[in-house]
Amino acid sequence: MNHPLLSILTPMYNESGGIDHFFQTLEQALEDVPVDYEIICVDDGSADDTLQQLRNHADRNPRIKVLALTRNFGKEAAMTAALDFARGDAVLPIDADLQDPPELIGQMVDQWLTGKYEVVYAKRASRKADSLMKRKTAQWFYRLFNKMSEIHIPENVGDFRLMDRKAVDAIKLLPEKDRFMKGLFCWPGFRHTVIEFDRQERAQGESKFNYWRLWNFALSGITSFSTFPIRVGTYLGLIVSFCAFVFAVVVIIKTLTTGVDVPGYASTMVVILFLGGIQLFFLGLLGEYVGRIYKEVKNRPIYLVAAKWGFDDDQTA
Ligand code: UDP
Ligand code: MG
């Protein structure tokens, strides 16, 4: 019988300690799932022997395909590369650290095969494995993002989701260089359903995302999908101008009725500092967007492939 093809996409950066365990768990989980599959692993410029291990696995199992990038381009770029090379009727990104349980793939595929959904999300029912700080900041981020942008990203859903070819082809129409995949994945819409799971701790190694990186990631996400922050500047400017106008009227009337009032150093300083602060803040914010425009117009490729293994010879992105 002809099964549909599922492309599993895994970006890997310095994951060498866990690769054997990863493939073992994944391949076992896929055994009873009614699909053909390919596993596309992207070595995102690892400094350890991740690539060598991936190649060994590709030699062992022809369903494993390996893309090596020329350097570390970051998870979003690596994911984009995998998406470009995927040939599946559906794709399913999964982290290499087994924080996304492969055992769930069967259920996700079942939902997809009903034909009712193009997208099946796997949602973390709890974030027990994360610290309180990470949970809270994540929660704030999702709220803020969803308030400000025109698309809605589901809370506590990572990249772990199944997407039908229709959705994938739509995502591939989005050419931006600054890739916030969680947002891009949601942009096409389509019918979706949600499966819940408990997210485990990393099987081994450590997270590559510290708070600084997460903060920049969040900033990139919001500015990629919303111009609301700069619009706030417009409104704030209007409000402050209006207040200044009212204040000017008050000053004029006061001067005409009670004469010139020389002391006023404190209030002047307050106004100057306040306005200066706001102006700098929004200048910075504007810079964020200008920087992004700059990045887009340079039009550099999102990633560069150094070599690939396991793909058909003529296959390109
Ligand atoms: N990753 C990557 N390039 C990077 C950073 C991370 O390909 O520059 C991969 C990493 O190997 C893993 C996935 O992205 O497969 C998720 O990374 P991690 O587990 O560190 O993120 P977290 O689970 O803490 O969000
Ligand atoms: Mg992880």
C-alpha cells in the first residue's frame, strides 16, 4: 500500500551526545505509524562531531538525510533549510533533545489522516520542566505578541507540529530573511487541532537559548509581525503635543493675568527629560525596524549548504 510521506525536520547544533538515543527513540516511535518517512537533519555548524554522527546514521538508514550548513546560522535558518528540502506530504519539525516526544507523532498523524485538519499542534500541557521565570516570560510574550500582531500564535506550542503540504507551500511563499518560524508557521492559517503533552527536561546537553537570546528572539518575533510598537510612538506624540498645547494656553493666560513667573526650573527639567527619554526610546524602536528593512534589502541567502547526504543527486531546495 502506498503511504503518504512524512518529512521529519530536525535542526541540530552541538547535539552529539544525544544523537544515537534520538534516532533510536524516533525510529521506534515511527515503526507503527502508517506513513513513509524521511528524517531531514540539518547540522547547523556544530563544533562537535554531530555531523560525523549524522552521516553514520544516514549510511545506516536511507531514510535519514543530512544537510550540513557552512556555519551556525541559528535554529530558524536551519529549520528553513530543512523545510526547503522536505518532499513530504506533511512535515513535522522536532527538536533533537527529545523534549518533543516522538511517541506523539502517531497521534498527530492520525489526526492529519482524518483529512479534517491541515495543521496539528502539539501543545505543552504544562511547563514543569521550565523555571518559573521562563514560564512567566513565555506567558507574557505570547499575550503581548497576540495582542499586537494580526496573526495568532497558540500559547505553549513550539515548533513541534504537523503541517500538511498545503500549509508548507504557503509558508515557503514567505521570503523574509528575519525568520520567526513560530509566526511564519501560523501565518497561512488552515484548519487545525491541538494535542496536549507534558514537556520533559532535555534528554542531555543544555539549552542553546539563554535569556538574552530569548529576549532578542522575542523582539525579533514582535517586530516581524507587528508595527504596533512604532504606532504607539505616534499616539504618544499626539498625546504629549496635546498636553503641551494645553499647558501653553495655561502659561499664556497666567502670564497675562498674574505676570511673568520666573521660577520653573524643576518643571522644565522634567519635561525635557521626559520628552528626551521618549524620543530616544522610539528612535531606538524605529532603528529596530530600519535594521530589519536593511537586512531584507541586502537580500542575502538565509543559509548556505556546505554538503548534503542521502538526498537524490538532483534534489535542490
Ligand atoms: N538549534 C540549532 N541551532 C542553534 C540553536 C539550536 O539548530 O543555533 C537546535 C538544537 O540543536 C535543538 C533545537 O534547535 O535541536 C532546540 O534547541 P534547544 O533545545 O537548545 O532550545 P530549547 O528547547 O531550550 O528552546
Ligand atoms: Mg530543547
